[in-house]
Amino acid sequence: MVDTLFRLAVTCIIADISPEGVKYLILQRSSKEIHGKGKWTVAGGTVEEQDWKDIKPEYSFPLWYDVAIRALIREVKEETGLTIINPEYLCDCVFIHKSGVPEIVLSFFATNFSGKLKVSKDEYIGHAWIYASEVDKHDLLIDIPMEIQKVDHIIKLKSWFQ
């Protein structure tokens, strides 16, 4: 195996801000999933060839921009029916996928979205909108509670400065 080969995945913490507070969309993975069967997570998936191959390159040299964002918007739409607007970078991590291939995950968050929530029944068996204080009440994938807490902190800081 070449040590520089990675799968690339993207995830998005979707935050719904209202006068009552900030709620976060979590999704319960199907038992058919390879990683995290039955656990709660956020929308996301892998970057696929369709996210760049049929798009005109930016220059005469094959060079594509915003492929991760394009994949993120596509994955969120496929999995939730929602269209995220102006997602913001949160963090990244690497783990070894059950296939044995290292996977780098770029995590984003979005506070602006449109559309009607329609969760993909192929990948998920449930969904919930939760407050950051409720992350311990769900069997979330290991990194998701920390990421939701981090987004909650960012949103509160932004509102404090407005």
C-alpha cells in the first residue's frame, strides 16, 4: 500500500438557530452500514469522481477547486433533502476505515440551509434535532459529541460579538 493514499470524506454538522436555542441534526446509521452500525452521526460521505470529473477544470491544466464543498453539498442533499448554504470548515481527522484504507475526514458546519428534511431511508433509520447539552443521551460516533460542542461554542461566540 502506498503510504500517501487516503480516502477523502466530508461531514456537516447542521445547526438550526432559533430564539429557543441551537439544535443540531443527528442521524442514526442503518445496521447495513460498514462503519458505526446503529450509531448516531451527522450527514456526510466520501468524495466521489462525480464531484469533479465532469466539471470543467479551472485552467488548461486539469485542476479542480472546491471539490470537497461540492461533495459535501451533494452528500447532505442526498442524505437529508436539505441544501446547505456557505458551510464553514470545522476540523479534520484521520482514521483507519474497516477496509484498511486510511480516511481523512473534513468536518464542516452549516447554520444556513433550505429545503424540507427528508432523511435517506437507505442509510439511516432515524433522525433527531438535539441541543449540544444532549449529546451524551445518544450513542454518537466517537468524534461527533466533541464536534457538536465545538460548533456550539463557535456559534455562541459569534452571537456574542454581533
